[in-house]
Amino acid sequence: MSKKVVLAFSGGLDTSYCAKYLSETLGYEVHAVTINTGGFDKNDEVLLKEKAEKLGVASYRFIDASEKYYNDCVKYLIFGNVLKNNTYPLSVSAERTIQAQTIAEAALEIGADAIAHGSTGAGNDQVRFDLIFNVMCPKIEIITPIRDLNLSREDEIQFLKDHNYEMDFDKAKYSINKGLWGTSVGGKETLTSRFSLPEDAFPSQVEKTEPSNLEIEFKNGELISVNGETFSHPVLAIQKIEELASPYGIGRDIHVGDTIVGIKGRVGFEAAAASIIIKAHHLLEKHTLSKYQQTIKSQLSDWYGIWLHEAFFLDPVMRNIESFLKDSQKTVNGKIFITLHSYRFVLNGIESENDLMSSKFGSYGEENLAWSGDDVKGFTKILSNSLNIYHQVNKLN
């Protein structure tokens, strides 16, 4: 009886090679599984199933993990306003974490002897997949043919042709990875430090130039409505914002970061919904959280983003940070009013019952209703006392 292997299947060249190699060369019973984290639609699901069946897999599953992705990860990226290096919404690293977990669960469910993925030996994803597999199913063997055999694209194409599998072998100029929280774009320009991506590299082309208004609403830090339309789950609200904003070319940039494997890397991305949601949520927090809530939350959020990127999502400290982030959102309620323009957006303002900028307590620089001038004199004298002592002792004045 053949051993069972669960293959993380995207339908691209690498995982197509893996499907054939695992069955034809290694003799495994291949169970291909695609995890949808918001990047595939119903048509994609049909095409992926057809590809897997043509490759001769024993079974194929398409698992929609979009809501799990949001509930377990994206929600906290919003709560934390997380942008890696103040730029990147962690689109791919967040996705891979949930995909790896869901693949591990599928492998355990069918009693697999091995798990396979198509990562190369050059990037972050190999670490993210392997680490989660090692923790969640440590007794299951991990097989990575592309990495282990150090295969070139030409090697993979020839193998598939030799095994009578036909597919479009023309490599696109750009590598695209689409998901709920953004789309990554890689090409020759991102392999160097000098050049930006051209307009046609981005999958969403600019179709709208006339400004339009966007209104989004949060309750306890989570999206509940877009332009007055209420959604049953925040995933649907995120997709609606993406639909409205991506035709403006909003959310494009190139991220430069430190990889897990120790080298610098560049990746282009477009993330219209993520960019707008994070900035809108942050603005609402400025109005509804205290000074020190924002200070501590910013520090913890940075660490959350770092550890998520570095493949430590399963470390218990992440659950501790999530508890803090969730608790901080109790008063993050209200509407944000936004104007969409070509390549940019403007946050116009907010409305919230929890707005700490309430006119009942005065207007900054204009009117005070809570203290007198003499109160300020005494307050300032006490506030400056420690500085006076330091400067007088050290004769710095």
C-alpha cells in the first residue's frame, strides 16, 4: 500500500512538478490541497481541480480558509495597525501562516505519512511551512522536491513534458500572489535596489480618476459596514473596499525588508483595502484611545508583526499580544470618512460616540472648560521640578 502525502497545491509549475514527482518517482499516493486565503474565486476552484486531476492525484480538496485567516490573523493586524517597516501589510507572511496550519490539519485528518510543499531554498516561505509542520505534526515527514533537488524551472518543465503533462510553460514576466490582505508582485525590478515596478506589473490597472467618497464603520475595532451597507462578516467588507478602491491604483508600493534567511529582499505589492483600513482604523484610535494605550499598543503591535513575519505565529506570546489588542478595541467605534483619488486616498475625519476630542471639555488652543490659568502655573512648576534639579546639580543652565 502506497504511503500518503498531502501536497500544498497552488496549481503553478512548482506544485505541478511536485504532484507528478511524488507519485511517479517516489510512489506516493498524492492528496492535493489548495488553501484559499482570499485569492481564488469559484472559477479558479474549478480550474485548480481540473489541473490536479490531470496530474493524477488520488484526491483533491479546495479549502476556503478566508474567514479563518481573518479571525486568526488579519483581525489582529488591523487592531495593531501593523505595517512591516512602516510600509508592508504582511500580505504573504500572514497568508502562509494560515495556509500551513490548514495543510497540517488536513494531513492529520487523513493520516498522511508526509507533507510536501513547493518552496525553493531561497525564501521565507520554506521556513514558515516547515516550522508550523514541525510543531503541529512533528511525526509527519516534510518533502520539498524543488528545494531538495535544487531544480531549475527548465528541469521542472522537461520532467512534466516527459511525463505527458501539458500546461502553459511560458513564464509570466511577474510573479503574482493574491490574497485577502493584498497582492504581492515580484519581477526583475525587485531583484535589484534601483528600479520600481512599471504600471503594467500590477494586476489592478487604474480605471478611475474622478474622486469618490468612501465611508467605513468599525465596532470594537472590526469592520461592520461600507458606505452604509452592513456585512455579515468583515471578510466581505474588506473585499468590498478592495472592489471600490483598487481601480484607483491605491495601495501600491515596494517593501524592502530583512528575510528570515538573513538577506535583504524587495517585493512589490498592491493592497488597496489593507492600506485604507489600517490608516482609517489608526485615525479612529487616535480619537478614541488614551495616550498610553496608543503608546504601549504600538510597541506590542510592532513585535506582533515581526514575529508573524519570522514564522513564530505559534509562540504563546502571540496569543498574549492578541488578548491585549482585542481588549484595547472596546472603545474603537465609529465612522471614518475618506476620499478616493488616483494612487492615493484622504482621511477626512471621523464620527464616534467615544471621541475623546469632545467639545464638552474644551477646544485645543481656543477654549478651556476644565482648569484655570493659576492651575496651569502650579502644574507646570511641579512638572518642571525634576528637570530643574537635574540642570542645577549638573550646572547645565
